[in-house]
Amino acid sequence: HKAIRRQRQMCIRDRFIKDRARKQAEAGATFIDCCASVPEEEEVETLKWMIDCIQEVTDLPISVDSPSADVLIQAYKFCKRPGLFNSVSGEGDKIDKIFPVMAQEGNKGWEVIALLSDDTGIPKNAADRLRVFDKIMEKAKEYGISPSRIHIDPLVEMLCTSENGIETNIEVITSVREQYPSCLLYTSDAADE
């Protein structure tokens, strides 16, 4: 009975993942986000299953989403076409794991979301976020990664948790656009925070 129940659950999950991917594609998504939200030891296997489900119903590129750079550099290989690493930041050694993979000849089509946070968390002011941005762009240059492959997430915070959130983000976005017009700006929704 347990095996049959597990098989039914997997069929339901398969249908759910495929249905969500199909609906997002029909709604005009440019990437399909794929985040397993499971313990790290199960994440690569779970992402493989999810990526396979998504690729059965759409040819859209996949945003491979994990807080672990080690998981990302394993799971991206399951994608049939270049997509989006989600994500790097100034935190830890994520950049030094993801950027070398992106720099490889066969991975030139891959893009990345870069969060403007570091080991201290989300900077509270624009100047500190822009310092993180500068470090990320220095690393991109070091690895030969074009700014056009980087989606900058200035980390929009909910108004109830941030006194100067709107002003901070306007300043960050304006500065990013001035320095690197080819960088794409990305904002995670408040539910991601």
C-alpha cells in the first residue's frame, strides 16, 4: 500500500509541477523558476525531477533556484538549454563557485541573478548595497562575464520593515543603470523575502 500511495503522490506532484510551468509559460514568463525547498541532501535529486517535469511541457529556460552554490553547479546540468542561476550575492564564496562555471565555453548562454547582500545581511542603505554591487561586478569582470548576463536584485524590502526602502531602491536602481546600462534589473517579490 505504501508503494502505491507514494506512486500516486508522485503523479499528483508531477501534474502540479507541469501545470504550474505550463500556466507560467502561457502567461508570458521568460524563465520558469525551479526551487525545491527541501533539505540540501535531497535538493539535487529533487531539482532534477522538477526540471525534467518542466522541460516536458515548455521550452522556456529554467531559473535553477537554490541557496546552495554547490547544488546550483550540479543541478544546472539537467537543463536542456541555458537558463538562470538563482542566485549569487556578496555572501560567502557563491560567486567564486558560480562565476567560473558561467565562464566555461559551453555555458556562455547562462545568466545569473545577483542579490545585493553580503555576509552581514541586506544592507540598510544604498551606499552599502552599491558597494556589494561593485564587488559583484569586479568579480564578473575578473571571470569575463558580461554585465548583460547579470540580473541585479536590489532587494526590495517590505515597507513595514524598512524606513527608507523606496528611496534606497531608487538610488540603487538609478546608479546600476548609469554604471551598467546592459545589466538587467530584477526584483524578487515580497513573499521571497
